[in-house]
Amino acid sequence: MIKIWGRNTSSNVQKAMWAVGELGLEHTRLDVGGAFGKNKEAPYLAMNPNGLVPTLEEEDGFLLWESNSIVRYLAGKHDKANVLEPKDPRQRALASQWMDWQLSVVAPAITPAFWGLIRTPPEKRDKAAIKASQDKTTDAMKMLDAQLAKTAYVAGPAFSYGDIPVGVMAYRFRVLIPDRPPLANLERWFGLISKRKAFYDHVGSIPLS
């Protein structure tokens, strides 16, 4: 049985758990990070020198960190029915492209809004920084909306692992930026992914904290 080390409120842990849920894998998740601590202690650092979550541990001792890499690995190993990993090499590359875009563009854009609105008391919030973050995130999501005007999902006509990291960020976008512009294509797509049981179990049912 695989182990996923990391608290369920972490967006990066949620990516891994969403993939685990889609693939129906037997697993154990162990609370690490945030209020649970332990991620800066020697036993955890021996598994993941970054001290971040998640970390995947397999029964034979194989360890893997970096959330998007974990998602791709699990799909490559266990996805016999192509639930997550596209067969077509171009769609597979596009799925990876949007996963990388989530890391390089969306995550840096939305993080100040998350910390400002969720982790900071109202009297200590930097409103200008929050607003700048909200605007930058909205610009990124307009790019996603434009893609979703052309394809049903981020990499093509079917759900894939490319939708997982972007979907986790879209959930946060909709919570953290209530006064967002209408993005009809994004909302259509979000309506589809939010109906997936694995999304609800590991993302949509967990409040931001």
C-alpha cells in the first residue's frame, strides 16, 4: 500500500490525493506539515530534503516528491485504462504543459492572496498586495478560459492529469476572488471536474486553511 505524507489542506497534497482517488489506489495518508509539523524533522527530511509535502512512499521504500511528478508517476504506473494519462503523445505533452503552467504561473500569482486572506488576520492584511495577486491570478485564469473555449478539458476532449493541478488552483481562485469577471468556459469546465468524486473527496469538500 502506498503512503502519501502530507496534510489534506495542502494544495500540493490535494493534487496527489485527487490522482490516488481517480485511480482507486489503496493508500494511507499521514498528516505532516502545517499545524502537524514533522516536516522539518530528521526522519521526514531523510525522505524529502525540501521539507515540503507531499512525499510518496511505496512499500519497497521508493520515495518521490514534487506533487506534479507524483501525479504523473502514479498515472504512468497504475493507469491501465487511461483515466488520467492521454494515449496521444501530443495530448500527453499538453497535459504536462498545463501542469507546468500551474507551477510557474498560477501558483506564484495566487499565493499572496491565499496568505493574505486565509492565513493573515484582517488587521494585518496588505490590501494592495492581495489586490495585485487577485488581478494577476485573474489574468492567468483568462488564459485558461481561452484554452477551454477550444477544448473541453485542458489537454483535449477528455479529462486527464493535466486538469488536476489546474483544477486545484481554480477551486482556490473561485474562493479567493469572488468579484471575478465572467469566465464562461472556465465555469463550464469547473462544473465538470467538480462533479468528480475524487475532486470532491480530496479538494472540493476541504475548506481553505
